[in-house]
Amino acid sequence: MKALRYILTIFVLAVFTACGGGEEESASNPDGIKISGEVTGANNQKVILYMFEKDGNKIVDSTTVKDNQFELWTDTKEFREYILEFGQSNRSVSKPVNNYIYLIPDENSSNIEITGSFPGIGDNYTLKGDQNSIDFKEYQEFVRPYHDQIQEMVKIYSNETDTNKAKVQLAQMDSIKAYCRNYAIDYINQKPGSPASWVMLKELYPPVGLDNFDTTYFEYFEKVRDAMSEKYPYSYASSIIDADINSVKVQLEELSKNPDGDLAPEIVMNDPDGNPLALSSLRGKIVLIDFWASWCAPCRKENPNVVKTYEEYKDKGFTVYSVSLDQDKNAWVKAIENDNLVWPNHVSDLKGWENEAAQAYGVNSIPATFLLDRNGKIIDSNLRGGRLEQRLQEILG
């Protein structure tokens, strides 16, 4: 589900894998949009403007806050997605401060003015001059507490060994999602051509898997796609939404053909040494396909559990096939070593969220796992911690 993947990870990608561009001090650009503001507590802090692109991200402009003031310029007035980063990101802490602001201006935007305080400006700012970004900010503020609840509930659901309790957790998540979904649907109906509507499409997915996807929601995907195509004919957004629609339809069709389990799509990718490794070569074993990345904190936190489970069941016919969504080979290899991921099956095409296997499996967030039986059929998914161990106990004893 490509569109959802872009939406969910744009913050991580823009901040942690930005490439290209220069770090020149800001200069006026008559072809762009001025972004300026007053940020208390940020004197001498660097401010960087990243632009999200289909094939990566680039630095558009940068400057330093002086007397609590800053000024940056985009290089176009066309619709684009941007991240403003204030200060240096700190990934070493468990709860990093949110110093990022998401902007989605277009030709109707005027000069953008931001007011806030540092650190934590991402959770404490006001904005003028761009209605798209204002709408997105209001949406963020509305859904943030509910999304936080769902994240905590997903952790509980993923580790719940009692089937009935797991169903209760899923029902509670569905209820919360329904509340957020109504917000998104109301907005989409009012402003289908808004970039914020594109972001809100993610609310139409179930909290876990696609089993409960309501196909009537395709109406909203198509409404946003058509409106954005008309409003921004130069943008790739509509093609991404279209690909997303087709991907979901294919997956739902496969689910209908295999109600008792899906035959896992083949994966053939290179290992760290550049040798191709096919998923089908592991037939005869119980296989956990594990989508992860070195930059994914929840993945790294889960890795010790996967290692423990592998060590316990490897001699009974269980193995892991790890698919990395990294773009940096060195970071990927280093994470394998640091996390002691001792199984031999590690692959990646180093395309990040454009990873072909992730697209084939409809992966829209990580970590994501799929459990395969000895014949290569998917028999379970999103298993972590205690739930994974319980399933292996059922299968392998």
C-alpha cells in the first residue's frame, strides 16, 4: 500500500535519509514560497527545509535562527511535501523531542509564517499562509491521542496469547479507528483535492491487516485521486493513489481465493554479499518473514524477541527470512551485527519503502511479519513476542 507507506514514514524518511541538495544559507527565491517565523528558545539552532520526492528527499534550503527569527524559501510554488527540522535530531533517546513541522503548500499558498517555541516546536506552533498545512495540523492534533492509543493496543494485541482477549483488543482498535475515520471522511467529502485528504486516506485502513477492509471506501480513494489529478496534473500523487487502489484489490482477491491462508508471494533478493536468496529455497521449514529496517526503533526493540525465539526453535525446523527496508547497506549490515541476528537469511534491494517485497505483501508499517508453513502458505501475520512463541509451540511443540 504505497500511498499509506509514504504518509506514515515521511517524517522518518525526510529526517533520517535525506540526500542531495546543499546547506546554503537562505536567499530570496521569487519562484518559491517564503517560510519564516519566530521561534523562542532556538537562537543559533539550524533550521533545514527538506522536500519529499518520489525517489528520495533533498535539502531545499537551510539557515540559522538569529534573534528568534528564521527565513527559508522553497524553490517552487507547485504542490510539494516538506519537512522543517529545527535543531539536531537525537535518535539515541527513547522519546525524542518533536522538532519537525510538516508543510504541504501549493500555488494558492502565500508566505508561510510559523510561531512556536523550541524544543518541541512540532507539538507547539501556529501557522499562517497555507490552508493545506493548517488543515493537516488540525488533523494531527485530533488523531494524535487516538493513534497513540492504537499503537499501545497493537503492542498488546501482538503479544496476547489468549485468542478471545486478542479479539477484544481488535474490536477496541476498530472502534477507535472508526472515530478517526469519520473525521477523515467528512474532510475528504468537503475537500477531496486537498493534499491533506491524501494523508487522511490512511484512516480508511483497518488497524491490523486487510481482512476487514471495507471495499466501499474505494469511493474515497478514487474521489481524492481524481480531484488531485485535476488540481495538480504535474504531481505523482494521483498515480500513487491509483497504485494503492490496485494493490489492495489484488490482495483482497488473493484473500478470497485462499480463505484458509495465502501462498506467500515469491521473494528473490540479494543478501549482504550480493548473492540472490529465494524465499522458496526455505520450503520444508516454518518461516517467519520479518520486514524491518535499521532505522526502525520498534523493529530494533523487537529483534531480541525474534533472536530468542529463533534460538529456541531453530532445531525444530523454524527459521527467519529478514527483509530490510534500508537504503544504506552499511547501516543494514551493522544493525544485523549489533542486534545479533544470527540466522543466515537476510535480504534487501536497498530501495527503502519502494522495496518490491514490501509492496507485494502490502506492508504499510514495520515491523511486519508473516508466518509460513512448510509448504510456503501464509498461516498467520503480525506475530510478535508471546504470540509468535505460542504459534510455534502449537506447530512445532
